[in-house]
Amino acid sequence: MKTRRTWGMGIALLAFLLTIACGGTSTSNADWQTPLKALLTLHATQHNAPRHLLDGEQRREEDFDPNTYFTALERLSLEPGYVLDYVYYADFLGGAPVLYARATDQPPYSSESALPRTLPPYLDSIHAEDSIEGFYQLALLRVLGGQFYLYWHAGYNDRQVLVTPAAITALLEAGDGFEQAFPHDMHREAQNLNPTPQVVLNETTVTVTLLTFTNWGGFEQYTVTFQRAFPHTRIEETIKTLVEYDCGVVF
């Protein structure tokens, strides 16, 4: 009987290890909140775009440095010999950063119009730790990476990531930011949502599903699939409405 029980435990352990290697799925034990809070903290003081960027000038040394993202998202790292950089696109309708990765011995691009058409997405230069939390952090960067120095029409890029029931409750109680309370039926529906991120590690791909909110769509299920091996090319991205909401504000 003792031998049979030991054999059974061995089979269970082998199955667990195979799941980690080929098809792991997220659990509630993963740390979802710490990297998200750290990333939002970096953005907290970067709401107002500097005047020189709005005027079409190049970024300055004192402007926001996107390489600080790696202090918040510790399971991510840049390809050796590269840095994150950005140019600022601004016109009479708004302004927003355009992120890119460049070699350290390459001078920064002077403007958005100077970027080459074949420039790879900056995420292709970022290594994610081969783990549930590593690819969760890569998805966070995909959703939130460009949310600094947003001006006027660029404010439509307001997608939030919610990872706890408390975060849903806080958002509902705060209202939409335009002095409008959310409808009562929206409260009821949203509080039934499961905000726990889901990360599925397959043999060659990784799929991350997040609960997000935007004032121009509501609560949505955001799903992104990356190539598991580096470069973690984005293969597919979908958004599904769970609880609809539109603030009605037009910039």
C-alpha cells in the first residue's frame, strides 16, 4: 500500500511539472497587484504633457523615462544593448508618446515622422520571464505602456486593469471621472465579474486575459496571445464587452 501511494504521488508531481512546462494556468497565488500598483505609481505624476513636447520639440533628459518601467515590472528586461525611448506626436487634436526600442549606440529619432516604417514594436525587444507573472507583466505593459503625457483626444486611451474585487468596487464608487455616477444596474452586473487575471502557458504561445475598464466601452475582457519564445511577438488581441458603458463625453 505504501509503494502504491508513493507511485501515485510521483504521477501527480510529474503531471504538475508537465503543466508548468507546456500548459500552465494562473492561480490566485500569483502577485497581480504589486506590479500593477508600481506601474500606476510611475504614471501618477506624468499626466500633464510638457509644453516643449506639445510644441514639437524633442524630449529632454528631465522628461519621463520609460526605462523606469523595469523597476516596476521586474519580470521583464530589455534585450541587451537596447533602451526604451519615445518620440512625441502632437497636433491640433491632441498628443501622445510613441514608444520604440533602439540600440544604445543609435541616436534617438527626432520626431514621429522620422521613425522608419519597418520599425518593430517595442515589445519585441523585451524579454519576459518564462512564467505566469512574467507574461502577465508583459500584458500590463502592452495595455498601459503608452499612458503618460496624454493630451486632449489622446485621453480616449484610458483603459484600466482591474485585478481584485476591491478595485471594481472602488471604481464603481468613484464614478467615471466626468462627475457622473454609474447606473445601479451596472453596479450589480460589474460586482459579479471575476477580476482574477488568467495566464495560460502553452507549448509555443501564452494567452493572457485581463478584466479592464474604459469610459468608452465599459468593463471588458481583454485577451492577448504572445509567442512564448523570444521575441514575444503579439499574435492575437481581442476585446469582449462584459458590462457596457459609455460616458458620452466627446473631446
